[in-house]
Amino acid sequence: MTVVETALGFLPPPYRAVAIRHRELLKFALVGGTTWVIDTAIFLVLKSTILEPKPVTAKVISVLVATLASYGLNRGWSFRTRGGRERHHEAVLYVLISGISVAVYAAPLWLSRYALDLRVPAVPLITEHWADFISGQIVGVLVGMAFRWWAFRRFVFPHEDVRRQIVPAAEG
């Protein structure tokens, strides 16, 4: 029995049915939560140290590192039964969509900082930090994840169940 099956066993039957029906989305969300922690930690460390004057650069770097982790986790777990493309073609599409995603993730932070001017000296430092966190780590991540969910299923892993493992019946 897998970890997922064990976890699903703890849910009440009506919720279990919904979770099973949307298991791919739930796995994608768990991968997203994991990579959000990676992204957030790297972003906050870079923004408060060597890239303090360049928060958008810090965000781009943090998203790129989180994207590498995301590919491994999504390919091996979230979308493990999907595919339909040769691995190198799939990887190129993943990188291309992830590259577009970097712009999608960073756009709210850029808007907050430069279009709305939510930065020192126009606002207090604490406001700048909160605006960076909300626009970069909440709004940017939500918009970016929605885009990636749609694009990965549509272009990178387009066909369902092409890699599903078939367990042979026990011989008797």
C-alpha cells in the first residue's frame, strides 16, 4: 500500500471519493507547497543578504531553483501516469513553460515594486517587506501555479494513463 493510499484511508468516505477523483491536482498542490517552501526560503535569504537591492532578481533565482525541484517531483509523482511525448521533448516543453512561469510569478512583485511604487522611500521598510511577500510569495505563486497546472496538463503531460502501472493478476 502506498503512502497516498494510506493517507486516503484516514479520510471519511465522501471526502475520500473527492480526493481520489482529484488526486492528480492534490499531488500537484503538495508538490507546489513543497516547492513554495523552497522558493520562499531562497527568496527571503537572497533578498535579505546579497540581493537586497534586487528583489526581482532574487525572486527569479528562487523560482528557478524551485522549478528544478518541481520537475523531478511532478514527473515522478504528480503526473507519473501522464505523458505521451518523448522524454527530451517533454523536458524542453517543461523548461519552456517554466521559463514563461518565471515571468508570471515575478510579475506581481514587479507591479508592486515599480508600478505601485511600494518601496522605500515611498513607503516604510515594513510596508515594502509585506508588499514584497504578498505580491511575490502569495499572489505570484497562486497565479503561477494556476498557469503551470493548466500548461503542464495541456502541453507537457497531455495524455492520461499512458504510464499507468498495470499489476498482473496473481497466478493461481
